[in-house]
Amino acid sequence: MQAEVEWLPDGTPRSARFRDIYRSRGADGQGGLAQARYVFLAGCGLWADGGSTAWAGQARWHVLENGFGLGLNALATWHAWLTQPAAPPTLFYTATEAYPAYADDVRRSAAPFAALQPLAQWLAARWHGLLPGVHRWIWHGADSVGQPRTLYLTLLIGEAAHTLPTLDVAVDSVFLDGFDPAANPAMWAPEVLRAVARLCRPGTRAATWTVARSVRDTLTTLGFEVRKAPGLPPKRHCLRATYAPRWKPRSALRTPSWPDEAPRQAIVVGAGLAGAASAWSLAQRGWHVTVLDAADHVAAGASGLPVGLVAPHVSPDDAPLSRLTRAGVAATLQRAAALLEVGTDWAPSGALEHRVDGKRALPATDAWQQHGRAWSTTADAARLRDAGLPPDTPALWHACAAWLRPARLVAAQLSHPRITVHTGARVEALRRDPSDGAWEALGRGRRCWARAPVLVLCAGFDTHAVLASTGAATLPLHALRGQVAWAALANLDAQTRAALPPFPVNGHGSLISGVPGDDGAPLWCMGSTFVRGVNDRTPNVAEHAANWDKLHRLLPATAEALRAAWPHAQRWAAVRCTVPDRMPVVGPADATRWPGLHVLSGLGARGLTLAVLCGEVLAADLHGEPWPLERSLARALQASRWLHAPATTPLHQSP
């Protein structure tokens, strides 16, 4: 595939596609950073030597850039935000890019700027697999005086005319940084600028380097007050605009479902993957969260799996589930890298998927050839040999896959200082106090375990019973029992250990070996079964045999090597849950009738891959933040698609 960036002899990056430069000329690039600060940051009131800035004293700020390019404006904004103590603690930076460059180009573009180097290295390390859709990276750190800061960087890959209309929250600043209108007129088309204007609130400032008459006229027509300002040499002028329509904007943008000024206190019912992810995402946003669980320890249910696999689903048409799992893998691995110890709690091992029955083919698109290979490729002969499979075996290699110990992730998230965990607290019903709207989590004998204005149900299959007991809603959860086999590697002789693949293998159940157990000794784990409609958590002989059959189809040579050890392996079982469309259930039950009641459930066998992402979806809905994935996927997860009740159904309320 042709590279998007050409580097001219003087060090200037130029688009091979549009024959226009990304920034001012020269190897030192100083004009590029100066342009970012003067044209865009100062043009939107975010850069002022010794003066006040537009974002000073705000709780959060949302910048939209149309044309991410090599990321120089984003890096300059990030740096300015970190060095201004009065800047908001939370920054959302959303950008469009139709033709992403490579990570080395991002590094090279920022190389002249010492102050930007750590930020550029952080970004470039994550700059891979940029398929069409939404990519989200979260940075947690501190500003120049040590105060905590969080950056949510959201990149929309695709033509701006298609991606901008999918945004549904307001922006505070707009950077219009497409290539020259004469070279790339699509970036400045009226429908693109209209999509930008739709996201602006009165007072939103926009800035750009071009003063083309067509751009000025279109912005004026859309309700912007536009003016020329002195440019940065060699440019004579730049453009600054403020959204000030003489009419009332009619665009319906998503707003916080929980007011910013309301108390940030929440109850989470369930201390598994879903509950821990929900609690952590809320706590990171300043909520004080009480987590309740019926068991005597966290991760006592399906989240107690000895080890699991985080891996993407693939399909020839890149179906919604495939896109959802990629977003889930990215979110989970970011969380794991931030909270867990690599090699002990998790490892970015990659995984081989044996395409049993020929399932799971890759897309045959140009975008996949250029960017999808960072996610999944056809497995080569060497990896097939390492897995003990014949060289003609249909298989995929998922480079971004990882093994992870779920209980470790649960415990790490629940250790957040704003989270309090109560075990041995079985919740049997919910009640909403009509006097103040607070939710109460009730145990046996109507004992109130906790009360808060927001309650999130993350109790797995038990979520159904808790909701049913209140009469508040119905949720068509179905039990999905699973059983695995596992044992210590020390119990195997050297020849058998050598027959185990050095990386996880999935495709008909999964085999993971060499992972530390609770005692630190390495183990192997195989499974799981899928038995629908069974809520029994007791391991049984029949499913142990079923897992042997799965292993024999997945890895015949390995199965034969484990034949003698199999009857002596440990057995572990738990119950997961799904809904009929097999997509997770996330968000408010009914924001009008039952404000503050939320659900995160129905993760099925993909809880380890999707829980972290779903926790972020829940928090984004509460706070009116940009979605961490495609809007169509976020909408497909909404709990309201299943949670419903007759308007006359009374909700249990305090006397």
C-alpha cells in the first residue's frame, strides 16, 4: 500500500494523496508548532501569554479537530492543557482522519519539539490498527503542579462527511485543519461544515489557517461570526470564528443524563467484571461508589475464571460484533496495562485461532490490508508448527490478543480510593425513596444495605431476579453455564509440557498454558462449555468430557499429550448470562420513570473483552461524553431496548 506521507528533502511532511504539506516547511518544524499555538489554540482562546484562557476554571473541555493529520495540533493542545494550572482537569479531544499515517510519521513529525516528545511517544505506541470507525485512548496523569488530569482522545477514522454526523455531544472549540480547499475540497464542503456547526453551542470558537472565500461564506451562512486575523508568516491571514446564530439551533445533542451539579454517589450491585468496570469508570470521574456483592469475596462468580482470553471476533463483512470486540480489546488492554503487572496478571501474548469448521474469515478490503493486519492475519506456518497443527490448517493470528486473570483485574479496579466494597451483602430487591429519589439496595427482611441517587445492577444472571422483585422492568436474561478444566503444569512430565502451545489457542474453546495461578505456579486451562438455560454451578463429569472433545478438535496433538493427565485435572464452573441478540445490556432502565437506575449485564462469554468498554459506555451516557465507540454500536448496547414495563406498573417505594 502507498504511504500517506512523503518526507521532502527539507524535512517537511507532505500528503502523497493530496500533494499538500501537513505543516509549515522545514526540518526544524518550528513553524508547525507555532502555527498550532497561534492559529488554533490562540484562535480558540486556549493560548494566552499571561492572560486568561477560555477553558480556565472549567470542569471539562471538548475540542473537535477536523483533520487530525500527524497529530501536531492535538499534541500542542495536550501540552498547553498540562502547562496551564487553570485549565480543566478533564479534556476531550475528538478528531476526524480519513487517511491515517503510520506511527513512525507521527514520531518524526513531532521530533523537533522536545516538549512534545513524551506525548508523541505515548501516542505513537498506540497508533496501530486504525481501521474505519472509532478509536479511543485515555491518558491519566498530572499537570505541571501535580494536579490530576485525564485526557480522552477519540479518533474517528473515515471521511469527515460520514464521521462528523455520528457525533452527538457539543464541542467547545473547533480546529478546521484540512488540506488546502483547492486540493481537498471535500473537507470544506458545506455539508461537512454544517455537521461541525451542528455540534457547536453559542459561543463555541472555531479557527483555521485558510481564509478562502468559500469557507468564510459557508461559516457565515451557518451562524458563525467570522473575521480575518493577522496570519503567521508566510501566511498573511488566518480565520477566527464564533458560533453566534441569530436563530435558536434545533439540533438535538445528547446531554448528561446525570446533572454535573448533582451528588456523585452510586451503588453498584455485583463485584465481578461488570461491577468492577462500572465502579472504576464512575470513580475515575469523581463518584463515590459502594459495591455490594452476595459472596464473601470479589470475583466469586464467572469472573473467578482461572484465566481468560481477550481477543477480537472477526468476520468477512466486519460485522458489528467484530467492531465491538476490537473496541473492547483496546479498552481492556489499556486498563490492564495501567493497573496490572504484566507476566503475572496478564500478558499481550497474541493468540492463534484455529478456524474449526472454516469459521471466522478476515475482511478482504484495502483498509484491512493496510491497518487490519495489526489486529489479525492468516497464521503462518511457524505458528501452526508451534501449536502442533499441520501447515494447511485454516487459522488466524490475533496479534492484539492477550491472556488475563479476571479476578486480578476485578480486584485492581475495586481498589480505587473512591470505591468501598461490602461482601456478604446479597441484594434481593430495590426501592426508590419518593422523598429524595434515592435508590435503596435491600437484603433479606428489607434490610437496606446502601442508598444513593444512582444504582447500577451488575449482578450477572441474578440481575433478572432483582429487577423482577421490584416490578420496575423486565430483562430477558438467559443463563449460560460454562465449565473449564485446569491443572498445574508441574503435574505434567517434560514431554507433555513441551506439547503445549507457547501462546493461547482458541476457535473451539481455548487452551491457555504457562499462566501463574494463585500460588504463583504456572497452570494450563481449557474450556469452556456452553450450556444454555442451566443455572447450576456445580462442576460435572459430562462437561469435563465435553471439554476433552473440544480440545481434541482444537489441538489434536496436544489433546493426545494430555490424555493421561485429563482425568486428574481440576474442574471449575460458573454461570454467565446473555440476552436474545447476544449484545451486552448497558445504561439506564428508563430515564423518565426510573431516573438513576442503570444496568450492565448480558456480557455472555465475552465479559473479559467487553466489561471495561461497557463501563466506559455507561459513564459516557451519565456524563454526556463522546462515546468510546461508534455511535451505532453504543445505541445497540442500550438497556432500554429490553428494559420495559407497563406505565401502570408501580415501583416499590419507601413508605
